[in-house]
Amino acid sequence: MIINFQEILKELEYRVEHGIIDLTKEEQVTKLVEILRENKISDANEIAQKVRVYFSYLNEASPKKMN
């Protein structure tokens, strides 16, 4: 089964406060798990935790704004 992460992330944006995804917040990871389960992804918890790790890596690697 191919997972359409763009659609899943769009749905997550819709469900989180202010439409800003921040997977360092446990409640957003929980919403991601719910969305994955709704899409019949059997290992939703495992995938959500991997996505959370990737999210943190990307945040650390992204350039910081300078004032």
C-alpha cells in the first residue's frame, strides 16, 4: 500500500491549531496517529513516531533566521 503523505499532512494541518504542524507536541502526534488509522495504516503508531523523528531532524537542519 502506498501512503499519500501529502494528503495526510494536509489533513493534519486542517486539524491542528492555527494550521501549523509541530510534531514536537504530543497532541499533534496523536492526531497524526488518528489520521493514519483512518487511512487504514496498520502500524500507525510506529509510522507517527518515525515521522516525529524526521520532523525534529528537519527542524534542526533548517537555517535559523537572523535578526
